[in-house]
Amino acid sequence: MPKPIGIFDSGVGGTSIWKEVAKMLPYENTIYLADSANAPYGEKSKEEILRLSIKNTEYLLKEDCKIIVVACNTATTNAIDHLRLNFDVPFIGIEPAIKPAALQTKTKKVGVLATKGTLSSSLFHNTSKLFAEGITVLEQEGKGLVELIEAGEIDSQEMRSLLATFLNPMLKENIDCLVLGCTHYPYLIPVLKEILPSNVNIIDSGEAVARQTKTVLERNNLLTKVNHSPEHLFYTNADVKVLKDLVNDPTAQISSMDF
């Protein structure tokens, strides 16, 4: 049995990354940890984010994962350097897609919707400085969005009101790109498309992360080349309903457990 790809997030949002990984790497087994009991990470201290990231990594290594995708912007920006130094597997991180937004924008104004933990991180600021020279980056903390997604309230009136509050100031500043800086947020794209004018491009990192995962597996000679039906295991430390609804894959084995 080929060793699995391990993926963890502060909850169900990283399943948006899992879908891209499973699509690009159809023969790979995967194990996904949804740490929903501790969501959102974006409101926690750097020390707590690091502790939770280590806990998730140790669990996935116990399950013999050959590579770990940190499918959480906040955990990437606050913990991935430590994980890479202290664990002997490749790690794939996620950060807001500032670079493609900076290349695409015509108004030279880009909005970033992300958690507090991502926006306040040095990695985010370094990325912005590196790729967004001459571009105005309008940052907005998406406070409350992760909690609503975790509760299955994606299409609710409360969600729409919250998004309108966050987006209207950016639209007044004439943004033409909106970067989704949290892996939960791609699930909001249908609602965002209703709220945003058609000239605003919505940019997320999912496909780029899957591509990088494939590249690193190939470089380390870890890619599964055997044509077989993969096993996809999902574990959550909260109710399984929202996870099942978002994964929406009959081959996935989803269960609730403490980890």
C-alpha cells in the first residue's frame, strides 16, 4: 500500500486544497485532519498555533504519511519553518496568492481577505513586499467567516451581510483582484460572485498548492505511479456533517475522533 499524503487544517476549509490534490494526483492515498475543535487558528497566539501544528504533524507521521500539506494559511505563516526544521518529511505550505494578483491587477489595487493570524505574520508581509511593489494591498480580516463555514452557514443571510461589510470598503477603493487568504474561503466563491462586480477576479491558492505537492513528490521520488483506487481517510474532532457535505465524495471514509 503506497504511503499517504497527509493534510491538516484548522477545520473543514483545507478540503478545498484536498480536492485539488486528489484531482492532480489521482493514485495517491490521503489522510486529512480537520482540527475543527480548535478552529479558527487565526484568533490564536503564535505559540498555540505552533503547538496545534506540531500535534497534527505528529499524528500524521504516526499514520506513516510521506509528505504533509499544511492546508491552513495561518499554520503555514506561523509554524511551517519550525515544522521543516524539526520533522524529517517534506512540507507544503500555503500563503495568500499575492504574486498572481499583482501580475493580474489593472487598477493596481488588490484586496486580501484573510485571518488575523495570517495578516499579522512576517511571512505575509515579506511576500507582500516582495511581489506587490507599486500595488496597493488592502487587507481585511475575515472575522467570523470561518466559524460560519464550520457551522455549515455558507449561504446564510449572516454570511452575506458579513461579506458585504468586509468587501464594500475594498470596492470603493477600486480593487480588481480579491485574494482569498484562508483555505476555508474558496467555499464562499459562489456567494462572492453574487456580491462582487464581474471585473473583480477571485484568486485562491488551491491548484498551485497541488502542483507544488506533485513537484516535491517527484523530486523526492515519492510519487505513486501505480494505477490503483486510492484510499481517502478524513478525521475530525467535531461533528462530521459539515465535513461530509463539503467533501461530497462517496469514496471518502469520514469519521469523528479525538486527536
